[in-house]
Amino acid sequence: MSPLDDHPLRYKLANELHARPFPTLEAPCFAAYLAVKQPRNAAGRDRDADRAHLIAMLDRFGAAHPEPDATHYFGRIGKYDLKWEQHTEFVTYTVFGNGVAERPFDPAMFEVYPKDWLADAPGTRITSALIRVEPAPPAETMRERIDDWFVPESLAVSRVLDDTAVIAGDFRIDPAGHMRMAVFAQPEAGPRRIGRVVQRLCEIETYKAMSMLGLSRSRELGPKMSEIDGELTRLMTDMTGDVSRPDTTLKSLLGVSAELETLSAQTSFRFGATEAYEALVNQRTRVLREERFEGRQTFGEFMMRRFDPAMRTVAATQKRLHEMSERAIRAGNLLRTRVDVERSAQNQKLLESMDQRADLQLRLQKTVEGLSVVAISYYAVNLVSYFVHPALGPLGVSKPVGTAMITPLVVLAVWMVIRRIRRKVE
């Protein structure tokens, strides 16, 4: 048998599932995480600029370049490991290093990214984080460090992955501009498990930040939607009474519908992306398999109390926009139906008026026809008398008597001719 031909994409698609492995980390270590996004039209950005920025970093350390069409990269730069990923709207950089700074979350840890290189980034920072990984100390020491490093009011702490690690964070931006997260790894936590925890924390933070862009867009739309809603309500209220100028009202409704459709088109991508990012945040949180740590709120509880209401606001805005569009369409259809009914009634009255005018015209035509018979007969009698009188003279018939004799015959003949002509025309 000849071997089967492989689909051109078979190996590429199979390898894609293994293209982004979790890092392997051993405590103590740290991760300096950065996510960069274009302020506008991020999905349609120049992706070659992303790769060029990565290559600029690799060239500083003489590291190998990624493939020309690569969307991910993992390699060694000096004494650190660099992980780069290109996503639909953003690019992420994660630098992993052994050991931790004596000062917890020292901003100097982020200096692994050169300042001039950061200044040339093709986009702006959507989020950045410093993640500190260290062996789990005694419970009392761990509690003291957590209370010292994070803001208690928003602190989230939990045991994860079958109590092999404790994670902590307050989701606040510190004075250096970074999020702070800590991982306390138990002795039984292997390098791959620690790497998965760190990767999940980076993903949760990034997708959370991207989701919140939808909330910002919802708040921007709020005043405009309220204004349109008021105008739509006014137009629909006017429709309950007599509409003096239905064409003007219909034009206003069509303008409102067009404005709502424009808003829907402008926000559909952002709201759709927000929904997708929200699902990723919740999924990444669930796979951590959290357990409560000394009565503190977990990451999942923090998301439920702080993150979920924001996402519900986005969903409510999206639903409201859709419902307003539907209302405007229904109102336009109702007004068009009303205008059609009114025009049908006007057409009926016009037809009745035309019938009356036709009847009147017929009566006038009959009247004119009678007058026409008289007028034509008058001239016809005069003409006929010129031919008849010479013949009647020898017979002793006077002219008046002869005229009287021929008049009925001429009138009858004229009447029959006119009647015949009218029947042919009809």
C-alpha cells in the first residue's frame, strides 16, 4: 500500500497544542511580567512590530531569534529565562530569575527590562506584575509576611493545587506601578507545579485587566445611551396620540435606529472580547482548586465580589443596547403600519371622491349631449330646409309647415347618430 498523504496543517496543528508549555521553576525565584497593548485597533496592529521589539531584546543578549511567523518564544537571555507570547490584542513578556531580592517586591527586579527598550515598545502597558516565589515558611511567619506585603482590605489568599502552595495578592498597583503576588511553595510542590501556578497568576491578572476595558467602554456609553433612550421614549409617547407629521417622526426614529446600530457596531468587538476574557479569568481561577487559608477570602471570592459586578455591568449595557435597537425597530415598524393605514384611508376617500366626480362628469356629459342634440338639430334643420322647401312649394306646403314637419325627423336622426357615436367610444 502507498502511504497516506498528511493534511498540510496536520503537524502544525498538533504541535500548536504543545507550543506554550508551562515554565519549570524552583523556589526561591521571581517572575517579572509585562503585558503591552496598542491603545487603539489592537487586533489589527502590525504584528511584525511586536516581533521586531522582541528581537531587539534578544539581540542585546545574543539570543536566538524566533521563527518569522512565531507567536510565542521561550529562551535564555543572560542569566534569566524569557517567555514571550503574542495574543489577539496584546503581547506578554515574562522574565524568570532564580533567587529573590532581600527587599520584597523590589522595583529593581523589573530592571531586567532595559528602560530604553521599554520606551520603544509598540504599545502601552496594560498590566505588569512582580511575582515572588519562596519556600513556604511556618504558618506564623507566612501570615506576618502576607499582612506586611499586602493591603488587608483587598487581600486574597488561598491554598491551591491540593495544598501544595499558598498564593496571595491584593490586586493593587504599588508605587512602582506593578501588581504584587506571592507564592509560598510547599516542599512537595515540584518545579512544573510551581510554574503552572505562576503562569495562572499572570493569566488571571492579564485577562482581568483586559476584561475591565469593557467596563470602561460601558461607562463611556452610559450618558449617550440615556440620551438616546430619552429621545426614543419621547418619540414612542408621541405615537400614542395623533401624529401631526408622521413622516418627520419616522425620520427621527430611523435616525435613532441608525445611531444605535452604529454604537452596536463600534462596541461589538469590545463586548465580545470582554465576555471571552471573563470566561478565561473564571476558568483560570477554578483550575487552581482553591482552599481557604485561615478564613481569608480566596481569589475566587475576590472575583465574585469585585470582578463579577463589573462584568455584569458590561453584560447589562450590551443587553440594554440590543433592546433599545429592537425597540427602535419595532417603533419604526408600528409607525410605518400606522402611516400605511392612514394612507389607505386617504386613498379610499380619494377613490370615493373620484367616483363622485366621475358620476358628476357623466351627468354633465349627458346634459351636454342633450344640448348638443338641440344645437346640431337647429343647424341641421336649417340645412335640410334648404333642400326640402323647393320640393314642398309645388305641393302647396308653406315653409313654416314644412320646417315643422322635418324638425322631428332631423332631431331624431341627430339623436341616433350621437348615441351611436357614444356607444362606439364606450
